[in-house]
Amino acid sequence: MSQSANKQITLKEVAEAAGVSVSTASRALAGKAEAYRISRSTERSVQAAAKRLQFQPSLLAKSLRSQRTKLLGVVLPNIANPFFASIAREITLAAEENEFSVLLADSQENGETEVHLVEQLQARQIEGLVVCPVGIQNQHLTKITRQNLPLVLVDRGFAHKDLVTVTSDHREGARVATKLLTDQGHHQIGVLQGLPDTLPNTERLRGYSEELKRCGITFDPTLIAGNHFDESSGYHAAHQLLSAHPEITALFAFSNQNALGALRATAELGRNIPDDLSLIAFDDHPFAAYLAAPLTSVCQDVSQLGRVAASLLMEQIKTGKQPIEKQHRIPVEIINRSSIAKFE
Amino acid sequence: MSQSANKQITLKEVAEAAGVSVSTASRALAGKAEAYRISRSTERSVQAAAKRLQFQPSLLAKSLRSQRTKLLGVVLPNIANPFFASIAREITLAAEENEFSVLLADSQENGETEVHLVEQLQARQIEGLVVCPVGIQNQHLTKITRQNLPLVLVDRGFAHKDLVTVTSDHREGARVATKLLTDQGHHQIGVLQGLPDTLPNTERLRGYSEELKRCGITFDPTLIAGNHFDESSGYHAAHQLLSAHPEITALFAFSNQNALGALRATAELGRNIPDDLSLIAFDDHPFAAYLAAPLTSVCQDVSQLGRVAASLLMEQIKTGKQPIEKQHRIPVEIINRSSIAKFE
DNA sequence: TTGAAAGCGCTAACAG
DNA sequence: CTGTTAGCGCTTTCAA
């Protein structure tokens, strides 16, 4: 019952069917009939044979020969996360426009896996790479740049400012979000943070503390809790903060998943938003408007993030040069709904 | 300033560095030293040279030679949709486990694009393909099966029952959802449908009408509206239905995006859920529990969908045989919340 | 125990 | 206008 996979038609067979040599067949099909002054008749017979046999040239062989694979690599921490899925999509669409294909890999938020996947992609001779790096270590990525393989980091990045990076303006977003809270009289603001030491988290913390400082509120590190951008972290952090600090009047969640966890925790605690507790979140969400307490949020332009990353990458591939500007910031937007109440 | 990309180290260079022939180098690195009785010393010197030069064998050349690419193709209508993103993720993880890589493509719900992408993937000599087909036309897919390229359809499928397909039990899900409504006394149930003539939509309609029949309610086709699984379709369909049929007491949305549109429409219309209108939706959502009216929904096991598709595919690749069972149904689960009220 | 050579499918330089 | 040939980087006979 096991049938061998149907052999692919090769150029050689097309050539034979058309009664010409492989080179002629190759040229005719590559649209170089003009340049090589191939007769109309042979050109047509080659095309006919190719069509008849349903010839599909092997991109594998083409790539080996030309040393150009038209392959892009994308490594993300979790493809199922809509945030990363949107980024993946934009890159894929840009790739398709340029006749590139995308090799997508999921590092599962694991640094070693990331290193392994990047190597694997390199072995496939990708022409460009987009990574949202998992960790704080980046040797394997600087190495890539040294090897002149076009690389763009997205969302997360490093202190190492030479790597091309596109990410949101986390600091400004967090600053404005915090201001929204302080403007309403909130002084005890708990933070549900994400993965510590990642660029987005660090910068958001910075924006938060800067705004506090501006208001003359002293920064209290015990008001920060959480260790991931996921629901579970938000849930536990909210519980912890709310029980240890009854004086907290507002929560700032660093992702919509964190906010989701906060929602679950506050529901359990019987705290009502916004009456008993104000809430603001990084990342908007389609459903945010229809929640029991329509969620005020800091909206990242995820598609734009992906598009900029993609164009930065394609540009590098086309020109062979790195962009002059390495650091790219995408502005965020505040969506004002009603999860924040005045505190007096 | 433009620097040429760093040439990859080839086996030849490793061989030279180790002072052996390419064949020996190849064998030593392939772990075939034993089989070929290569001396410990040469084996080690080859390995040392490879390591020193950071040799990464070209999978391109390997694939061309072995006619095995270890490449999977995945074509989905919209990667940014969390539903498809989850499927993509499961396939990717399964692939990574088996040392395969995944070529991901986005058909943008466009049949022609899908055909083109599938061809492109085939040209890259993928060893297996997962598609969520956009349309009702399937010639290009049956052709693939005829060519003995392992293929698995996911979510959507065709009447053509020979294609390996894994999808949810839409009919049963819709039947139970409808029963939830009829049990509460709802007889005028509007349907916010998705893309007509797709398998999920057709089967859901069937489950819906079967349940109505069982209750002795006559099926009214004018109670069906919508043409896509997206927010916009849900929004317009809800408006249309609610204005044309004031007698409607409940809405059945065929996707969570459709439900989102319904939420927007009902908010505009000032209809309160569940008091003025009951709502149930296909597809659960993390935020569903925290909506103003916690949404009762039919939850598909998306990860399972992806996992089954992946394992069906890997199995075909490994054995070279098609599975005996072509049609695979994943059970759905009803999540009872409070968007349905009794109607008397 | 190792090397030379062929060949996977394709393109391009060179030769008519 | 077209064919012959070499070679992309690798594995695997075949030969020693």
C-alpha cells in the first residue's frame, strides 16, 4: 500500500521531451530566450513540454547553484500569543510580496532552544533573520551580525545598541499610563510586571518610576510583582500585591495577559473595578471594550512593529548594508476607557 | 561599507584543514567512523577542524543529495488569528521535535494565493503539508495527494472524503449550543454565520437546524446572516437581523469574532445581554469570562486540533502510508457562563 | 583505513 | 541559435 512519492519532473526530462539540451530548456524557461536569441519555435516547444509535464523547478537545486535561498527565518518565543502571531504575519506577508518564504520557529521562551533554532536556520542558508530574543544573552546574535547575515530584533532587545532593533516606545507608554493614574489621585500603584530584565519590562519600569518621581511619589520596589507576561504571573502577582499592600488603589499590568490574571484575582477577592481598584494595562485587546469594566490600555501598534521589522530586513537583504539607524521606536497609543476611577 | 556576507565554511575546507579527503571528513562527521573503520586519530582531527572552523553543514546540499528536506509546509488563511496561530504553533513544536523545519505561509483567505503558495512550497520539496483551505475548490489539493505528498487538512475540509482532515465536531457543538437556547425557551434564534459553504459553517448550520427540528421549530433561513468569521461580519449581521426580526430573542455567533461584532452592535442598539437578548458563541476566549455578560461558548480544543494534524502528518511521512481513518473529529466543550437568560 | 569520482537539479561560462 | 561542461556542497558507491 505504501507508494513511493511521485518523482518530481526535472529539467532534464523537459529538455528531452522538447528535444533540446538542458541549457536551452533552462534558458527558455528562465525567460532568457531573447537574450540568448533562442528561436520562437524551440522556446514554445520547451514551454509546452514544461507545461505538459507540469514541471516545477527545484528551488533546492536553484538555491544551491545560485547561493540564494529566498528564505527568511523567524524565531519567536510563542507563536500562539496573538502579539507574536501578528508579527509573524506581517513578516510573512512582506516575504510573500518579495517571493521569499518564511521558516518559522518557536523558541518556547527558552534560550537554549533559541540558539539551537537559529543555528538550524543558518544551516538552511536563510538570507535574513528576525528574532524576538528570549533572554538577556546575545552572543549568538551578535555573531550573526558579524557574519553579515541580516538580522532584526523585534519587541525585545539588548543594551548592545548595535543590533538592529524595532520595539515600541515602552518607556513613554508606561510614563503616560502612570500619569493617567496619578492624575486621578492614585499614589499607591502596584505593578504587575512581565519577564524581568527584558527590554520592554525594564523600560516600562523606568517610565513608571520616572512619572512617580515627577509627582514626588517615592518609588517602592515592593509594589512590583510578577515574573512573566502571562496570565498566571498576573494572577499571582495581583494576589500577592493586594494582600501585602491593602493601600494599593491602582494596578498597572504590563501585558493584557497580566491584566487577565488581575481580573481573575480581583474577581476572587471581590474587588470591583474601577470602584474599588483602578486598572490599566499594556497591550490593547479586541474584547477590552466589552469587559465588565472596559479596560483602559496602552495599545502597541503590533502590525507596524512587524512591518517595520520586515522592511528593515528586506532592505538589508537588498542592499547588503545595515541601516544607519539601529534603534527603531514605534509610538504607542492610549485607549481611554473606564477602568480608572478618581481616588481622593 | 557594504560587506559581502561571510562565506559559509564548507566540508572541503574542513577536510583540507584536517588533511584528509572530503569523503573521510563527511564520514567522520556523520558518525560513521565505526562503520568505515576510520582511525580514532583522523576522526578526532576532523572533528577538531570542524569545531575550530565552526563548520555548519549546508542542509541545502544535504537535501539535494538525499532528496529529503525535513521541511514541512503550513498554509493558513490568517496567521494573526489566534485560532490559526495555535494550530501553527502545535505543528511547529511537533516539527521541531522531529528535527523538521516549518515553512509558514498566509493565504489571506484568498484561493488563488493559496494555490500559488502551495506550488511554491512544493517547489521547495517539502515532505509534508498542512492546509486550512480557503475555498470550496480542492483540485490542487487532491492533486497533491495523488502525487503522494503527505497532506493534512485542518479545520476546514471538503465533501471529498478521501483527504485526511482533522476538524472539530461542529455539528454536535452547534446542536448542543442551540439546545441550550431552546431549553431556555428561545424559539427565534438568529445565526451570525461565518464563511458560507466552508465545512465548519455548513456543519454548524446543520447542527442548529437539526436541533430546531427536534424541538418542532421550523427553520427560517432569513434568521441566518453574515458571510465571514470576522468581527465586521458579526457586526453587520447582528444589526441586520435585529432590525429585520424584532422577534429574535437569542443570537448564535459562529465565531468569537462574530460574537465581538454582535457585542458592538447590541451596545449600539442598547440591547442588554442577557436580559434583552441571549448570546452564545462558537469558540471560547480567555477574556470571555470577564465580559460585561460572561459569554457562554462552545470551546474548540484548538491545540488538540493542531497536535492531531501534526501527528497525522508525521506519521504519513514516516511510514509513507496514508492513515486508514481519513476523517478526524475533535470533541468540543460547552462553557456555561451567563450570557443566556430564560425566555418565557 | 582512506580517496577519487559520480551525481542530486540547476545555471552560466565558454564554445561553437 | 544551441550544446558541452563545470560546479554549487554534500553523500555514497567503487576502488584501492
